[in-house]
Amino acid sequence: MGSSRSDPSVAGPTPARPVVLLIEDEPQIRRFLCAALDTQGFRLIEAATGEEGVAAAATRQPEIIILDLGLPDMDGLDIIRRVREWSTIPIIILSARGQERDKITALDAGADDYVAKPFGVGELLARMRVALRHAARGAGDPGESKFSVGDLEVDLAQRQVTLAGQPIHLTPIEYRLLATLVRHAGKLLTHHQLLNEVWGPNRTEQAHYLRVYTAQLRRKLEADPARPRYVLTEPGVGYRLAAE
Amino acid sequence: MVGAVNTHGRPEMDRLLDGLECLSRRSTQHSVDGASDPLDLDAIVARRPFLLVVDELARANPPASRHPKRWQDVEELLGAGVSVLATLNIYELESLKDVAYRLTDVVVEETVPDRMTEQADEIALVDLPPEELLDRLAEGKVHLPGPDPERGRRFFRPGNLMALRELALRRTADHVDARMRRYMRDQAIQTTWPVTERILACISASPHATQVVRAAKRFADALRAEWLVVYVETPSHARLGEPGRARVADTLRLAEQLGAEAHVLSGERVPEEVLSFARTRNVSKIVVGKPVQPLWRRLLFGSIADALVRGSDETDVYVISGQEPSHVPYVSPARMRGFPWTDYWRPLAMVGACTAIGLLIFPYFAHSTLVLVYLLGVVAVAARSGPGPSLLGCVLSVGAFDFFFVPPYFTFAVAETQDLLMFGAMFIVALVISGLTVRIRWLADSARQRERRTAALYAMSRDLASAREVATLLEVSVRHVREVFRGHVAVLLPDPGGGLRPQAVGGSALVPGPRELDLSKWVYLHRQPAGLGTGTSPELEALCLPLTASRGTLGVLIFRPENPQVMQAPEQLHELETFCGQVALALERAQLAAEAQQAQVRVETESMRSALLSSVSHDLRTPLASITGTASSLLEGDATFDPATRRMLLETLSEEAERLSRLVRNLLDMTRLQSGALRVSKEWHPLEEVIGAALGRMERPLRGRPVVTRVPEDLPLVPIDDVLIEQVLINLLENAVKYTPCGSEIELTAHVSEGGVMVGVADRGAGIPPGDETRLFEKFYRGRSTTSHGAGLGLAICRGIVEAHGGRIWAENRSGGGASFQFTIPVTGRPPDMEHTDG
């Protein structure tokens, strides 16, 4: 069932109804995702195998790809790498629980986020929205300089961070860390990616550093560092800044 | 296929060989150096011929071959399953070597052991009347034995030919007779078997010994009896010197090759030892060589043969004569002894000392006391020196006594005849004492040596018994072998690829060379020792022994002695083989223990799996039943439900699905823990991060409950696997939610404790039934609760993970109500220092 439910009179995808390419071999999952995404205003293209998916990604120009890592014919990683060779389409992977290694590799290879099976549609939609937002921003204006979530406000241009109106003093590294998280707000960043952006490519093996600084950041930003509101941890994979 | 043939230049032979695949063919009249092309054994085995033709079975192979003789090659081929057609001459049989010499004056160097003909399936006798053979000789069609053609021609005298023909016919007849008996036995035809005879041959260090052995072999064959060969090590064995000892070793080895049991006894008198051994082994006939000593010695001291005859009771004694081959000079043991000058100063010193003492006490004491002083001196000398110095001591004592203390003084003359008697008695007493002392010392020495050997074996057995792992076993074995046998040792064990690999044993200095490695492979396959002192590749410096136990060969031991001469004695080889047997047993025991342990693990896994299955089937069906029921009721009554009911049903569906999901996750975790597939990858984490992640994941179930966290800011980093510890916290939180009423508080704490960090999850629920605190953590334990669902695995998984981190987990009731679960995380070491790159 590789058909798209598009209105034939409308030529090409429109931003109002973004096109989602779903590469998933299980028909039941495709079924419920179809139903859910359709009601949420997405147009769905389905592909049951990796090859079909890669071909569809090239020809149908989707806005976002949902990719299952456990495809029978191709390694999900290969698909990500191939697509990333010529496009920056956001990719969200569906992974089985307990495969941290695979998730990290997929994220480092270019996937934007992941959702672990079994998942609720709400979670997937939230990730999709974040990914689409970042994609749109990347394509469009050079980047918003202000960001806010909850009581936290970050002004990237002025390099100012306030929490409920109170300015927070951060060390340069803590600020760089926060800024990276803000730039990808809502998106999951792996240890590797964060280390690369904050410390440079030579320190990407020292997750220990990252954890210590994240802990410091948390202590400064969070009311209860043990119940973080903003700096969320994905154990074994990385960190994410809450976007809402 | 033809393995090897020597055509001796005869054209009709070449014609006969046409059309047959030939491996090696020589056409010399007689080989110049006695060597010939060796058979390529591995190629032949690979080729799998229907029948291999091998000429001249008795030939020697060139020095670098695997076996020194061609018959050994053929034996190996037979063992590998190749059928061989071989040829040999009658005089080339080992047991007929002396007979051949007696008949023909030619010493046949290249012989074949009798067992080759005994084990043959078919013997075809090529028989010609002597006259025809002489005709062929005249025509030049016959190959002459021995390097010298003249002697060879002498070999072909008609008398010789007739005698040899008779031997050949008789041998063939014996073979046919044996086959007939076997046939009759196989067909269960009754025959009368002769009474079991047992033959004992005694050998000495003389060259005749080999003849005695061969004669005993013929004897044993004729009587179809078992036979043993024995050598008695007397005190004079130590004085034999290298050639003598080597001769004894060779003779014993020959005896073993011919099929005898070889024994070495130690004692001081040969006849007694032999007779007592014969009695214990129920020997019926004793074979001994004719004495070669001159008549006067025999008359004076008696010969061994005479003594045997005298003491033999019901045992028959056969005395074999021999004619010594002229080219081997016989050196008697006495002449071979070196002259230990050093020992002879002792009697001189002793006599001097005794005389001095005597002169001191002479005025006060009688003669008899002085005699005793000299006797004491003689005992002292005998206790330290050999028989020669002792004898000198006796003579000198008597002489000194006579000279200094018997009138007329300072002469050797004797005034009274009773003094002569006194001298005589003194001399005899001194002689006897010294003789006895020397013998006692020697016996004690040899007993000590035997005891040492046994003790060494016992020590190794004891150490091996207490070693559990293969590495320790090997180290113990190598150490003992090295200590007892003085040399370098290496042990090769089979590796999974099918080859043999030397094991790195601490301190072992032997690195096997390529030839030794090749030979080891051969040894491993054939389960026979090879190398120094054996029948296969004896020119190597090292000895390769198989480590064989009841289940087959477990490996190979390579031993390179510091002194290669030592290993030539078969008893040394036996001893080393005994050691290897012990090592093999120990290795087998270790293997079996490992297998037993694996079997035990398998049994446990099986029982766990079956317990899991029975529990799981119930626990899976329950949520599935709700899901199926709810979904089907939604489908059936789709139109009739109002939105609120529908929503409720859908929520049930969602909850049950989550429950099922949780159950499956727990099951998978438990299976992974149980099967050992759980890998804990520890890194340094701030604990609050993991707590935060767990709380984040539990957001929905925890809704509506107050959650209190008490984590100090300065809590150090802990070395944990964050995914696993998150799982522990989630399981504990799930339990807290399950077993406490809605809205009751849940508390998460962490603090530094001795040796690490302690984490606690506490609730205000009903608490734990007293007495169940430890049972809680067992698999499939479920607490009493209103909605008891779940397989009871959550806490078991927590314990597995915490213990995999080296920590402890326990539960207790709180004061004020509720349960508290605590676990420790040990912290050893410190997190890597961070460079301060930050402002």
C-alpha cells in the first residue's frame, strides 16, 4: 500500500499538509500511524521496504521521514546515511527498547530523534513537531535569537539567561552547552554530538565531562535537579532540552 | 601401487613393474651406504592405494626420516588402514639373528621384529630347493646379503641354504598353525590348550644378553607362553660405566620390542632376586646365559647359573650358550672401573689414627682391646668408602697391629702361633664387617633412590589433585617433571582449530621447534611416544609423549632432557610415561569438572525456563484477556456506546497494553540476567541524573502522588550503568505505585555511605509482611495487594542488577508505616580528573 492520500487536484505537497514518508514493514503499525497522522493533518506515503523507502525519499520529496530501524531488507543505518548524502530531511527512527547502541549510532549518523516501541502516538507527534520546526528554521531565517520554555528564557544574541526573570550566571562552557541545547530545543542530542559542539572534535570520547557539566547546569537551572523540568536525560543516549 | 622396490638392475623386474604406479625405484646392485629413499607416508595415506607393495622390509631409512627402519613405516601405514605387501628374507627376522650368525658367520644388521610376521594376514613362502637357488646365484639373479660379496658368497653354501630353508618352512608352518587355531577358536571348536607357561630370562651387562633375549623369544613362541626379562641391579651396576649401562638399556628395549615384559630389580645377589621374582610371578622356566667367567672363578665363587639351578625348586632352568660375535670386544665390569684414588687415603689415615691411639693406650690395655680399636676403624672406613678401600683397610689394620703391637715388636714376624689365629680372626671379622657395611650402605642408597622416585610421583599426584584449573595443572606438572627428570618441558593442548598449540606455562623455557611440532601431531594421532629413545625419530633431542586418559589423547608433552643419555633407559621412559599418565588424568578431571558445571548450568536454566513458562502463561493471558475483551466489546457495541463509556473502555485498553508491555520488559530483563547476557558497562554518572530520568519516565503513573527527592548536591559521581540503574529505580517506583494507595507519598533519597552511595525508595503504604523481607526479592514472589498483577519479577531484576554492580539491596518496614527499599552502590576509585578549561 504505497499510495499517498493526496488530493489529486493539488499539485505537490503544501506546508499546510506536510508529507510524511513512513518506512515500516509491519502493516499494523503503518495502519494506526496512517490513521493518527492523517487526522493530525499529515499526508502519508508508505514504504514497506528499505529500497522502496529510499526511492520514495528521492522521488516524493517528503518533509519528514519516519524510519523503522528493524527493517528486513536493509539496515536502517544505511538508509539514514544514503538519505543524508543528498538531503537534510528530518528523520525520526522507531527503535526497539534496549538498543541504546543502535540509537546512538543512528543519531550520530544523522537521524534527528527517536521513539522507542511500544510508543504512544502523542510522543511521536511531539517529536515530529520539534523536528519539523527545526527543519523549517534551518531552511528559513538564520535563527531565532530568543528562546523560552516555562520560566527559562535564553537570549542567544545577548548571551543572557534568565529564570523567572532572575539572571543566571553561567560559566562559558555551561553557556555553550545550554546554547547548543537551545539551538536544537526539543531534539535529542547524543553525547557525541554535544561533546563535538561544545568541546570540539578531539574530546568526543569523554562523556564524563559532559555529564559533570550538565549536572552543574541542572543545578543552576532546575528547582529540583532530581526532577528536571528543562534539561532532560535519555540514559545511555544523550540529552534534550524540553521545548514545551 | 608400489611403495619401494630395488630391482638390482634386472630387466625382468622392470618389465614386471610396467603398468604399476611406482613411488620409488632403485636399481643398484647393493646400496653403497645402506640407506634408501624413505617412503612418503603422508602421501601414501592420502592416496589410499588398494595395495602397497614394499620391497626389502628390513631396510634402514636415511637419518632424517620419521622412523629409522622401513618396517616401522609399514607399521604406521598398517595403522592408517593401508594394505601392504612386503618382502623379507628369513634371516632378517630379529629372533633368528643369532641363528643366522651361527650358520653363516654374517651378522645381519637390518632386522625386522617378529611381530611383523606374527601379525601378518598371509605369509607366502617363496621356496626353492637349494640347487635351484645356487643356479640363480650363478646367473647373477640373487642379491647377496652384507656389504662384502665374498662373505655373501660364503653365505650361499648348500648347508646354509638347507638350514635357512628349514627355518623358513618352520616359521611358515607355525604361522599356518596359529591361523588354524584362531579359526578353530572362532568357530568355537574345542581344542586343548597347553598349560600356561611363563618364561623368565635373566640378562646381565654382557653382550651375550641379546642372544639370551632372542633365545627366550624363540622359546616363548614355541611354547606359546608369556615371557619376561629381568635385569638385577647389584652394587656393581654403579661401576659399569656408560657403555655397560647403555648395553643393558638396549637389551631391555630389544626385549620389549620382541614382546617381553621388562623389569629391573635391585638387590645385592642376582640369584636370590631372580628366584624370588620368579616365585611371585609364577615363572615356570628360567633362561640364563652360560657363564663366561674362567673356570677357576666359577669353582671358587660359583656362577649365577649354578646358584639359580640350586635354588630353583620346581622351576626349570635353561642355560643358553652363545658365541660372541668377533667384532664386539667384551670388557668385564671390573676392568672398566676407574681408579678412585681419592678414596684410598681414608684407610691409610684410619690405620694411622688407630695406631696412634693404640700406642697411647698400649701400656694399660690388653691386645684384645687394640684389636677392637682397629675394628672400629675398619667400620668407619667401610661406612664411607667402597669395597676396595675397605679391603685395604682390613689388610693394613692387621699389618699395623702385627707390626706395632704383637711381639716381636716392629717386625712382621709372629712369636706365638695363637697370634696367627688372632690375625686370621681379626682379618676375617674386619672383612665381614666391611663387606656388610658396604652392602648396607649400597642397599640404603638404592632404596632411597626408589623411594625418591615414588615420592616424586606422589608429590605430583598430590599437587595435581588440589589444582582445579587447567593452567594450574599444567604449571604443577611442568614443575614436577622438570625437577625429577632435569630438562625442559612443554605441553601442547589441542586448540579449537584442530591443531596443537603449546601452552604458555609460567617459567617453562622450552619452545618447541618445527620438527618437534610435527612429531607432536603424529604422537597425538597415534598415541605413541616418539623422539629420543623410542622407535620413531630417535635422533631428535626431545621426547614427545601423548597425554592419554580414558577418553583418548588430551595433548602432548615434549621433554628435552639436559642429559640425553639418561632417557635411553626404558625404565626412565616408563617413569616419565607414568608422570604423563597422571597429568592426563588430571587434565581429564578438569575437563569433566568443567563439563559437569556446564551441565549443571543447563539444568538450572531449564528449570528456570519451565518455571517461567508456567508463570508467564498465566500473567500474559490476564492482560490479553482484558484487551481482547475490551476491544471486542468496543467493536460489537460500537454504535451503542456513549462517548464517556467508549473513552473508559479505550483507557482500559491502553492501560492493559501498558501492563502487558511492562510484563514483557521484565521477562526479557530476567532472561537476560539469568543467561548472563547482561553486560554492565559502568561509567561515572551523577546519580540525580538517573533519578531524574526514572522519574521522567514514570511521570504518568506517578501523577497525583507527591514525590519527594532528597539528593545532596555534593553527592559524588557513582560508577554505574545508567540504563540499568534507571531500570532498578523504575521497578522500585512501579512497586511503590502498585502497593500503595493513590495520593500517598513516595520518597527518593540518596546519601553517602561507607564504601559508596546508598539509594532508597520509600513509601507510605501497607508495608512488607514481616518475615518476607528477603523472600520479596525471589523470582515470582508476589506481595499481597488488592490488585496483584505482574509476574513478581521486578524486585528479582533489581537484585540482579544491583548485585552485578557489586552492591546490596534489601527491604525493611518504616517506622510510621510503609516500606523502604535501599540499595548500595560501591564506589571504588575516583572519576578521572577533569582539566579545568572553564572560567
